[in-house]
Amino acid sequence: MTTTRDLEKLLGQSINGDMDAFERLYHATSAKLFGVVLRILKNRAQSEDALQDIYVRIWHCLLYTSDAA
């Protein structure tokens, strides 16, 4: 089980451009987030697409944040 502190650490490392940390963040959160998205969209294919879009946007936001720091 991943704690909030673990997730915060992975997020901080991701902000610094650590792709391995971002991958670990993805693996720690994607199943739960997929479940939420699936309950909202009620369509597996659309939920998979939405989940991919979510993580691409997160990555772009992290890159923007790290460039601004």
C-alpha cells in the first residue's frame, strides 16, 4: 500500500523530471483512478482513453512546474 507521503515524494521527484518516479506514481494510482473514471463514463474504452489523457496532462503539468521552478 502506498501512503500519502509516498505519493507526495513520487510527485516531488516527478516534478524534478524523474520519469521512473512518474512511472511508480502511475502504477500506484492508475487502478483506483481508472475505477473512478469507469464509474463516471460507464464505458471501458472511453475510460482507458480518458485515463491516458489524464496522465499525459499530469506529465505536461509537471514539466511546466519544473520549468517554472
